[in-house]
Amino acid sequence: QVQLVESGGGLVQPGGSLRLSCSASGIMLSVYAIRWYRQAPGKPREWVATITSTENTNYPDSVKGRFTISRDNAKKTVYLQMMSLKLEDTAVYYCNGNNGFNDYWGQGTQVTVSS
């Protein structure tokens, strides 16, 4: 059974940091591109970061320079380091794994940025 499980969300003040984890089971993580998305209440799901199987990374302008995606294939985990968090980063964060044939989603983890 394939599972992607996000963790690491929580409540943080503006300017703070969090590190999210996406732990995979049932798949060979190394051959998957992993993307992080987020969805705030009443808004569409937004792409946040990508790391390919060859460890190329990409980010939208809204998080570039603040968020860093990385992967540890031995631990079957992908990380999203988030720094200088803003109120508008508040959302449920999801990880997605895709290898061109299969597409998997986690259940999400809540990130709340509030003073």
C-alpha cells in the first residue's frame, strides 16, 4: 500500500520557521518527483515546490528564497524547510509524488502563521 504522510505542521509566529516532512512507504521514492502544494481556505490549491528524481528544484516566486525542498531517499523522506513565514503562508500543505505513471497524495498538514 502506497502512503505519503506529511508531518511537521503547526502554529508559528510571522518570521518564524518550520520544517515539513513527507514520508513515503510502498514506493521507490528515488524515482519520483515530489511536489509540495498548499491550500488556504476558500482558495485553489497552489504549487509550492518541486524536487525531481535528479534533485533539481523549482519554486514559485511567492516562496523563492524562503522555502527549500530537499530529499533523503535512504530515509524515503522529502523535506520542506520554510523560513521567514508570513501570514499568507497559512494553509494545509500537501505532498505529491509522481513518476510519470503513478500519482500519489498525502493527507496534508496544517501550517498556521499567526501572532
